[in-house]
Amino acid sequence: MPSDLGGPPVEIHRIGFIFAMRAEGAGLIDRLGLQERGRLDPDLPACWFSGRVEGGPDGRDLEVAIAFAGEDPQHGCDRIGTTPATLTAYLLCREFRPDLLINAGTCGGFQRAGASIGSIFVGGGDFLFHDRRIPLPKFDEFGIGRIPALVDESVRAALGAESGIISTGDSFAPTAEERVFFERERVTCKEMEAASLAGLSRDLGIRFLAVKAVTDLVDHPEPEESAFARNLSRVSQILEDRLIQLLEWIRVRE
Ligand code: ADE
């Protein structure tokens, strides 16, 4: 069945998810009953899970895989950020060959864009990088990225999400200069992986979708890190419900 996920029609049978943190994606693995598949590379902590979502009377089966960059052995935390996410996504794409790659996870939102804790956004407009400042001709725009998001209105509606501009950087704490960038570019979600994965997906010719749930507000007096820690578990559950809703929509749509 052709996809209406944005861009030229393509059949969607195999869906790969990349989550940065185990806490963000563990619930979806349980809910879908996915099997652990081990490491994506023997020398890296990146790991994956896969399984089949069975079709109903009018639905088709979907093959689903979920990958994480894994835990950093030196620091004992998830390997968040662009480099581990891109490496993991590359390995998953080569191993699993998804028709659609979804980067799902949490983000910092902006009150001025109408976000509140638990709001869900899909990446729209262009994916940006806010921490790649390269003041040289051509490299300046390469640094910012502006990788087009190909997302259809029906996907947004299926998720019950808003569409917004996602900006990626490898720091959780923003600088004053980055805050100016967020205003100027009307950024809606600040997170740490999506633009890199959008770029990889474009290079590999794989349909890409970013789905982000707001754990904290960048333009709020409470520090992002304390709101993030308090809301991570609850917001990950909201995200899980919406991703199930999306899979169901993909499975049964005409
Ligand atoms: N993930 C969740 N909240 C975030 C924030 N404020 N900045 C970057 N990544 C995030």
C-alpha cells in the first residue's frame, strides 16, 4: 500500500525506531512484545529489538525494530547525542533496512510556541542544528543544516501532534547565543539527535519522521534539567501511547 507519509509514495512494511534513552523506548518494546536481538556491532554498546505487529482482519503485518545507542561503559549512562545516535541508526538501517526511520524521544519545548509538558510534536519545516557555528562561506549554512522535513498532514493528525521546527545540539544546557537562535528560527523543540538522523536518512534515501514529547520548557524559569528528571517517565508513557496510535494507523490505513 502506498504511503502518504510525505514525499513520493512508498510502501511501509518495516519501521525502525531510534530512541536516545532506554527510559524513552523501553515501554514500547514491552507493549509490542519485541525480542532482544543483541548488539548491532560487537565493539559498540548499541543494541536492538525487533518483532512483528500482526495485522487485524483488514490490516497488514508490520516489522518493527527499536535501537538504542546503549550505555556508555565509562560513565554508566545512555549514550545520548548526535554521534552515537547516527552511528546506531546507520547500523540499524544496514541490518534491518527500514522503509521508515522514526526518531522518537523527549525534547525541551517552548511556551511561546504553545508547548506544555506532555505536548507531542512532529518535525516540520527544516531540521536545524543550533550548536554548529562555522563562520565561513557555505560552511555556515551547512552547520545550521536546514534539512527538509517531509511530513504529511495525515501523519500529524494520526499522532494527535502539532508540527514544529526541531533544532538539535549536543548540549542540554543552552548558551545565550543559542537562545537567540531559537527565537530567530522559531524553534519549537530543542533536542539532541533528530537533525543528524534526518541527514543520515536523506543520504540513505529512507523516509524519516521525528516524534518528540516535551519534558521541560526552555523559556520557563524552572531549570530544564529538573523538569526533565521529574517528567521523563510520565511523558515517555504519553509518547508510547501516541506511537502505538501511529503504528495502528499505518497498519490499517487504505
Ligand atoms: N531532551 C529533553 N529535554 C531536553 C532539553 N531541554 N534539551 C535537549 N534535549 C532534551
